[in-house]
Amino acid sequence: MKVRRSERLIDMTQHLLAHPRTLISLSFFANRYESAKSSISEDLMIIKKTFENRGIGTLETLPGAAGGVRYLSKMSRENADAFVGELCTRIADKERLLPGGYLFLSDILGEPETLHTIGKIFASKFVNTKIDIIMTVATKGIPIAQAVASELNVPFVIVRRDNKVTEGSTVSINYVSGSSSRIEKMALSKRSLPVGSNVLVVDDFMKAGGTVNGMKSLLEEFDAKLAGIGVLVEDENVGEKLVDDYVSIVRVQNVDIRQQSIEVEKGNVFND
Amino acid sequence: MKVRRSERLIDMTQHLLAHPRTLISLSFFANRYESAKSSISEDLMIIKKTFENRGIGTLETLPGAAGGVRYLSKMSRENADAFVGELCTRIADKERLLPGGYLFLSDILGEPETLHTIGKIFASKFVNTKIDIIMTVATKGIPIAQAVASELNVPFVIVRRDNKVTEGSTVSINYVSGSSSRIEKMALSKRSLPVGSNVLVVDDFMKAGGTVNGMKSLLEEFDAKLAGIGVLVEDENVGEKLVDDYVSIVRVQNVDIRQQSIEVEKGNVFND
């Protein structure tokens, strides 16, 4: 039965949103709704315009027999800016201060809507980068990795500091924790990263960058390529960073445990 | 500027999908599109019908001044059944067999679309249950927790077996691991669970249920209430389970490491 435009628009919107970066042929939609391709094309024009007007993302159309349409999650600068501003205020709360200059972030890392927005900001930043897989380290990097993976519609893999039977055989490396200069170990399941993968490394918090550096070394072991680095919070209190060319959403500086104060500003994701 | 119906339908669809279980007033939409509430009501009827026809979910309308509309994520039985059937086939792959009768599941737990569907199945099952928060244990329970939390639009908290500075002060308990009868420890950040919360406990894999049982004990320490238990895979190879009244999506039995064979069937989520 032929489907009306209103129903098509609703179902196409949900289908596109559920499959970011996936190329969907016009025939797929034409069959799904028993509608002419010309009607589907018109629908897509309306959806594209609305997504762009509302700061949701955009649609990219590829012509030809192998062509189709794909949804790219892209947050408007304005929406991203407002969100990060609020996030800075929340993170600057002195109640978050923990021994060693760490910050309590677990509440933020457990909020689905917040994570969704964080994922969208990273996805917007890396929209033109070839990324096959997201990598993070357990535990608190996981929510970030899952959020970004969801917006880019690629898998994510979890590097672990322990060695669990449930990972099967692993490749492990030793790395120097940047802030404490201790030797630590991290491991990744052997079957989790295909050779030649383009990998986006993400984490929740970066001090000197020792952990991120460890993940970079691990990539070499797998003959995988670093496609980018994204951290939710970077800490400016440490001296020199061990990595450069990372994207941060929030930057923390002048953490003063005695005075119980933190200064928080927007990260470098907005520098361009 | 007044917004046309086609644009309203697209934007309302994405807004509703992005905020499951959140009550949204008709005035919110009326203001957003500078449209009459009667038009918004008509839009919502069309969206509700489409969501139901397509097995996406439903809309619930609450009348009155404090009323509005909320989207409930609800997968059709048919779609869920097809998905779980495929998942069973994937999990029955003997390449997944690990020492001790464990199964390699990390690939599945890193696929955004798979996780999204798992989240939707649990959300459908617990659609009429009062749930304030999702709880899981690190590491591999996290993707499940985040997926379910996202569909129910509630926060999730992560119980840990180690004790990291970034959690602040914690409450910890000892529990008996059901399968190996060892005493283990788990801890949860003190500030993560408000008194009286209704908590849905989820995990990726359940053998005897010792870990889930540990989380139940932890709930008591926080004066929180168990609202339900959901596991992706339950293992039938163990003798008696330490917990009952759980929901499982997949059930594994007769794991035979020598013969390199596993039997996998649909879990109890479909018994009703």
C-alpha cells in the first residue's frame, strides 16, 4: 500500500537518525513506501532543509546507480556553544574536587542526553575524517566512546588495564603514565582491531596524556592508524603534554585544592 | 514564522526520539513552530500512528494543564524476535568459546546499532516499570547500561571492582562470586545513588548470578529499591541460580569446550 507523505517523512526521519553515515539507496525508501523515487527525492529535500535549519545535521546525496543518501550528525555551532557553556559551569563546581587534582565526573558520564550531545559535538568535528573504529580505555572513557560511535555509526573497542578471560588473547603494552611517571600496562583483545583501521581515540579526562599515548603505541602493535584524539576534559595544570593534535571540549586550569577553586573554560574544539 | 506541517513532523519526530519518557507540553511545540495547539495535536496523532505501524514505539498523551505528550520506545515483538534470532546465531559461533566456558562478546558489545536494539528490547520490557536509574558493573556491562539508559532516558551508574580516586568516597561490599565461590569486592561512588531510587540492574553475562547478587546487596546499602534485572546472555550451564526474576535476551546452554559446541536459544524476555 502506498504510504502518504506525512508518514514517509516521519519514518524516514527516524530511519536516517538511527543510521548515521550509512548510505541508503533511494530504491530502499521507494520500496519501503511503494512510492516513486521522485517523491522520495522531494521528501529528502524537505528533511535535509529541516535538519539544517534545526541544527540536527545534514543529508548528503550521492548520485548514480550506487548512490543514495546518508545522514551526517552535525550540531550547529550555536547549540554546541550553549551546551559547552553550561557544562563548564557544572564542572567548575568545587564539590567535584578530588584528591590529586582529579575531578568527579561520573554523574555527567552517566547522563544519556549529555552523552548524546558530547557524541554529536565530536561527530561534528570529525565529520570529514575517515574513521573506522573508536578506541578508549576502561572505565570512564567507555560512555564517551559509545556516544561518539553511535553518532558516527562505527564500532568501539575498549582497552583494559586488567586482563580478563572474557577478552580472549590480548596484545599488551607498557606505557608511562604522564602525570605520575609510573609504568603501567594496557591490553586489547587481539581480534578487536583489523589491520589498517583508522582509529579515533577518545577519553574522558586527559592530564599529561600518558594514557592516550599508550593507546597510540597500542595502535602501532595492531598496524592501525590514528585518525584523531578527542577528550571531554583536558587538564591544563600539568606541564608539557605528551600528545598534541587532540580535540578537547572542556579545559580545566588552576585547580587549587587548598582554596577549593577550579577554573574551567571551553576546550579547543571551538578553535578554528 | 509559522512552520509548515512537513517541517513540524520531521522536527517533532527527532525531538521525541531524542527525549524518551519525557513529558513535553503541547505549548512547547506550539511555541516552537508558532502553530495552533490543534495543529500540534493532529501532528502528534500522525506521528503516534506511524511509530506504532513501524514498530518504533508509541506516544502517550496526558490531558490537562500539566499534561503533554511523551514518547515511549517500544519495539514490536516481530522486530525484536528477528533481531534476537540473528543474535543467537552469531553467539553460537564456536570461535567465541573461551577457557572456563566464557564467551567472547566484546565485538557485539561495541556495535552501536546492536546496542541500540538491545536497549530498545529492555526498554520495551520495562516500559511500565518505575525506573529512576540503571546500575551495572564495569567493564562489559557498561555498554548495555548506557543503551538501556538512553532508551529510558534515565541516568546510569557504574559499580567497580577496583577503587579509583576519580570516584570520590565509595561504599563497598564483599560478595560471593557464584560460579567460583570466591569472595570479591565491589564499590560504588557514594554520591551516585539517591536514597529510595528505583534501580534496574543490568549486565552482559550472567552465570550463577553472584555479581548481580552483589549489586542487590549494594542497593540495600544505599536504601535503594530493585526495580528489575536484565542480562544480555544468561548461562544455563551452571546449577542453581542465585537470583530469580531476571529478564534475559539470549540463553546459552550445553557449552562443550572439548566438542567446541554451544547451544544458544532466545532468553526469557519473550515468555509472557
